[in-house]
Amino acid sequence: MFNSKGETPAASIVRSTCAYCGVGCGVDVTVTDGKATGINGSEDHPANFGRLCVKGTHLIDTLDESTRLLTPEVSGHQVSWSEAIQTVADKFTETIAKYGRDAIAFYVSGQLLTEDYYVANKLMKGYIGSGNIDTNSRLCMSSAVSAYKRAFGEDVVPCSYRDLEQTDLLIFIGSNAAWTHPVLYQRIERARQINPEVKLVVIDPRETPTSSGADLFLPIKPGTDGALYNGLLCYLANEEQLDTDYIAQHTTGFEETLKVANEWSLAKVARYCEVDIALIEQFYQWFATHNNAVSMYSMGINQSSSGVDKCHSIINAHLATGKIGREGCGPFSITGQPNAMGGREVGGLANQLTAHLDIENSDHQALVQQFWQSPTIAVKQGAKAVDMFDQIADKKIKAVWIMATNPAVSLPNTTKIKQALSQCDFVVVSDCVANNDTLEFAEVKLPATGWGEKDGIVTNSERRMSRQRASQFASGQARHDWQIICDVAKAMGFDGFNYQHQQEIFTEFAQLTGVDNQAKNRRLFDISGLGQLSIAQYNNMMPIQWPVTTENPQGGEQIFNDGRYVNDDLNAKFYPVVPSLPKQQTSNEFPWVLNTGRLRDQWHSMTRTSIAASLNEHTSKPYVYVSHQDGALLALKDDQIVKVSSAQGSIEVAVKLSSVMRKGQVFIPIHWNKQFAANATVATLFQGVVDPISGQPESKHVGVKIEAIDYQSFGEIYVNNAIKITSEYWLKTGLKHSDYWQLASQSLISFESLQQSIEIAGEWICQSQQGGKQFQFICLQEGQIKIAGYFSTTAPVISQPWIDQLFEQKKLTVEQIQSLLTKQSPEDAEATRKVCSCFSVSKGEVITAIVQGCQSVMALGKALKCGTNCGSCKPELQALLDEHQHEIPIKQLA
Ligand code: SF4
């Protein structure tokens, strides 16, 4: 985007990649006068062909410098870059000299680009000489990695997105893709419109927007997926639907695996999974009789104490039927982060070396050390994420560098994580934001570039590498992660980090993937065909799937089509899976099963998505979703604040009674944390139980109890200044023009005490009722609203956009002041809630259109445009149609 003078043309398009999920959509960013001003899906990007989901659509809204970390800091003081770098280098050198190389750790992230990741791994494994680098992708897909490696001999995803469109049978298991990977889900929807014969099966304990579109939904008991796929293998054998030639020619271990699977009759599976036997038989029959099948899975499978085995039970069924290595087939694990795959490639996991080489293989160690010409090389696995923070707590690890991730929110048992960080000798955090729950513990804060400024490579879930390109200059003094890492390495006295441009890093890495990549050390991850890219070629690089070699410069879409795997005997391995239930079980004290997951419009710990007000409109607060039956049992009401506790800890969230929750199960989203709520970080409730092979935490299943809290006083505040809130319960949401706070206290909140704690000068007007238990107030400065508050003995429901909009106005009218003081009813507020964030269409508008005669999602799209961009709201539109269609006057229907 920059010309040779570092200037930008007045308006241009920068082709980049979305910052969020592992779909890896291409984006065309419009840049005007050096600033990103618009965004569209890239029409020719093979991941999305022009589509974007609502998060991608609003990416530009998140480029807000006011939230950024702009200057390096040491011990709370702003310092120069050279001082910050030297401080880090000296402390690391001193720690290694005193306590050894394993006393240092890096905790990195799937948000890093491949070049950042590569040099971080090179520094830790080749120069510090420890395996102690792990990534937050450990929490997302490390079970899938381990299962692929165990089955194929290498961590290779054997599918492409095109397989999802070419298949006859698509199975989503443990994935709410309609919300988590929306553009892929839209591609599938389109393929099903073109070919209505394609069957969609959804397997999930919870009814979700994904299951609402399924031909067959199996609401299994949480954690029983492995048994379901064992039963499938047993059924396939009994029905003589195995591909015996494929098994004989390309696999090993089938007999032992079938022996274990044979214990899982249909009847036993139905009892174990608590699903109607006819539904299970239908699924098995479809799998047996369809020529093609893709099983697509993500964290519902991976985040389990037996995640690797669950993944392998899925792989077993595909190997046994030869439904792998050809069009429309395969066990397809999709990733949650933009460059989780890149981390797997460079060795960002503590149990890998780099370039898919093994950390405990002496040939591989020698190969890498020789290529790097490094002084040392890690010879054993380092600490995986949960273990890493245990070792910090035990003071074995004395210094940690956390890059682009927020473990104080995302790792299980956040109380322990925070304690570990608070007592750690030296915590360095590089991030693009100024505030998050982890930065609170940092002695050194290093400002890193964020999306829109970063420039490098990301790999999506189908092994496709795309360029993320800068559309703006770096904010403040922010620098690229790879530059920061290389500067620290050089300040520690290490050679091998003298890169001038990220292209040099990428081409070095690409060359490494081809070194000695033959019979003995063969690996399919080979991108040596990109090892000679010039800067111009690198800058213009088009999306490409690996492997990319000199013989195959166009990359490879189909993998394993020759039936040759990477194990020494070139066969794939079956593995006998003995299903086990989740470890964090329910008990008399904690009788409800808590499941967790993502919401449609938020991302991870909300540091980015919370900035885009439109993304806060869909779900404005952390809820615990409870079935109506359980709600009645516990006498719960919608929006009532409750305490949800496990054996590990407790949080406070509001209740949402839901017709899609099964009795005995509850659901809480993962996003909220200390930046947005007093106590709603759901990871607090988990113990840190992990899969013994992958080390991935079990974050989808824990026994909890739910208790009402006796709050006496409730309030909501709209304010466009920073304020300090001290009540026991609070929740903050960014609206377009103001912040919206919800508060609750066990003692009565008075207007006087509140006014004292909020330092805003101006003309305060307060009206009170019920002896001060209920009051409304506003504060005006020269006729402009600065704060509005409403307090009473009942909980507020949802923010009201009309109040937020008044903050834009220079001078309020008398009528507006009056309506501010009297406020609308909560029913009206619910009606204004946005259903379609892309076109800002409210629930009330949708219901009106339905009542006026729109009888389908398509008709609503024609009338209001809702659902016609990212399509994520289509399931909700359908639900509103189902709920309100009967309200259409008979005359109109006739
Ligand atoms: Fe981004 Fe949405 Fe595409 Fe994921 S599906 S990459 S979040 S636009």
C-alpha cells in the first residue's frame, strides 16, 4: 500500500485476510488518505468468494487507536524501545544463567503471523534451547493435531472447503459452524440449495443455529461422541459396508480397533448417548450408503479430557470406508483462529520442533540445528499451556513472555492463572491493546501492531496460506511482533535474527520445510516452492494451499489421494478407542452440566469485537442459558442475576430461559471478562483437566450449581465519560455513542452516593420515587447529555438505542429531556434489539414484516435486506417466523 516514499495514494484497495476465525476469508480493504475506511469480501479469494460474516464486515470499526498500547512500558513507566528490549534481554539472560533454560517460557498465539511465530520458536528452541513455547491454539485444536499425527504420521488436514460442497453427507459434530465459522456454513447452505439431495447431520448436546438447518439432529449426552463413532464402525462392519480393499492396502491396526468398536451395538450406543435408537440408525445408514462423507468438527470434540481419542474415532470411520483422500470426503477439523494452522507449521506447540519435525527425534534435531546454525537445540518437549502456568505457579518457570493472547481469561482456573502471574518474577506481555486481564500482571508491556498494520502470512483451516497486508501505519510506537522478538534475541547476543523484512523470514522457513524431505524424514508440509520468493513476489503472493514444491508450484488441494500416508510404512493407523466420559462430572452439590462456546458476534476475550458497537447489539450481556424446566425448578426468571458455581470457583451472570437447552444442561459464552463485567469469566469454573496426550483442557463440561442472589438495588447508566463503578455486580457494554452500564447491589444505592462517585460536572436533574428506592437522573452540560441513569428494585433488561443516540445531539429538546427522565418500557427495548447486524435490522422490524406477510427468510431478506450479507442471522429469522407467522391476519394468508 505504501509507495517508495512511504506515502499512500488518496484511495486504494489493500487485499488482506480477516483477523478472526480459521475460515481465513479474503478481504479488500479500502484505504483513504492512509486510513482503512471500508471493507468487502474478496470476490476471488478461494475461502469466501466475496462473502464475509458480521464480524468480518465490521473489522474496520475495531481500528480504534484509543484502546491501543502505544508506548513500551517497564514497571508502569513509559520507556524507549531500546530500554524495554534491553530490560527483557537482560532479565532473560540472567534467569537462564541462574536457573537454567527451562526457567523461561513463551506463551504465544494463533493471532500471530507465521513470520512472528517462526522467529519466536527459533529463539526458544534453537537459541535458548528449551521446548517451553506453547500457543493458545493448545486450547482450540491440539487434540485434532495429536490424532492426525497418530493416524497419518503427520499433522495433515486431509480436506479442503470444496469437499464441503462436493459431499453427499455432511456431519457437523461438536461444532456450531453457523455462528463460529459462518462463511463456511453459508457455502454449505448454498451447496445444499444447488443439490437438495445433500444430507446434513448435526451432532451436538445443544440445539444450535447449525442444528436448526439439519436433516437429522442427534442431541447426544455431552461427551459421548467417541462412543457414537465407535458404534458407527461396529455398524459398518455388521452391515458389510467396509472398504476392505482400502483397509488392506492403506491402513494398519484395523482388527484391534474393530474388536473394541464391536462392543458398541446400536442399542448400547443409544443408551450411552441418550438418543433415540432410530435417529442413530438413520445416521449410521446414511454414512454407510452415501458415497461421500465429511465429518467436520471443532472444539466440541477437541476440548475434552479424551479429545484425541474422539478425533481418532472419527478418523477410524473414514479410514474404514475409504472416505478420505478423495473429493467430498474426510475427517475435517476446523480451527478457531486466523493462524492456528501457521502455529502448527512453525512449531508453536511445545511438543513440536518446527516444519512438522519431531522435537524428540535426534535426526530432526540435527537437521534443524544445522539449518539454523544455532548454538543449541531443544531436545525434549516443553511445557504445554496448562502445565506451563502450573510451572509458573510452582516457580519452576521464573520468566514468561506472553504474546497476543489473554491467558487470564482463556485458560481454565483463572484464579490460579492470575495467582501464578502475580507471583512470577518477570512477566512480559506484547499486545496491541492497552488493557486486558493479563496486562495487569506485566512488568514489561510491549506495544505490538494489530490487524490492519500487521503484514505477513496466515494459514487457514484448509492449509491455504494467504497474505495479511497492512492497510495503515502502525499506531504510536507499535512494532511488529517479529521485529520485537528479533531485537530481544539480538540483545541477548544471538546471531540468526538479522532480518530486514518479513519476506526473509518466510523464505527461510519455506526453505527449511524442503530440507532432507525424503524417505526417512518425509513430511507433506513442504512449501519449499516458495523459498525463493523475492520481496515483490512475496508482496503479491496469492492464496495457495500447501504442499507447494518446485515440482508442484500451484499447491495441492487433494491430499492422501494416493493412499500413501506419512507413517514409516506409508499406511494410516487405526486406533482402538475406549470411550470415556468427561472428568469434571456433576455431583449432588453441582448437578448441572455446564457447556461453553462462542456467540455469533463476539470473538475470544472481546478486546477487538467489543469496540464495534454493532457487534454488541446481538447479545449484550453474559447469560447462563437454562431450560424452561430447570428454570421452573429453580424458580428463575429471565434476566435475574445468579451465581453459577463449580468446585473451582463462581461467577455471576444473568439468566436466559431457553427452549433449546436440554434439561440438566446449561450454557455460558466464553467472552466476558474483567474488562466488561465484575465477575463473568467462565474459565474460572474449570479445573484445568487436560487430555493426557494433547494437553488440551476439558472446557466444555463441568458440574455446576445455580443460586439466586439477593440483590436489592439495580441500575443502568448511559455515559460517555470514563467512570469508576464500585457495586458488587456490574456490566459494561460499548454502544455507538456511550457506554452502557448495568449495576446491582445487595444494599440500597442512593442517588447522592452515586453522584459523589461520578465526577461529572454539569446540571444534574433527578426524580425519585418510593422514598429514594427508585430514581432517574440525567446530567447536562450546555444542553448536551453527559449521563443518564435509572435505578430501581428490578433488574434492567437491555440497553435502548434511542437513549444512546441522544448522546450525539448537541442540545436536547425539552421533550427529549422529559422522555429521558421517563424512559421507554423494556418491551420496546427488546423490539429494538438488532437481529441483523449487517443491515441494522431490529427484532421489531422483523416481526412487523412477518405480520405484514413475509413468510420466509428469503421474503424477509427482500423486504428488509436482513440475512442477505453474512447470513448469520438466518436461523434467528426462521425462529421469529416460526414464532410469529400465526399472527399474520388470515385475510393476508388467503
Ligand atoms: Fe472472518 Fe467471518 Fe470469514 Fe471467519 S467467517 S474469517 S470471522 S469473515
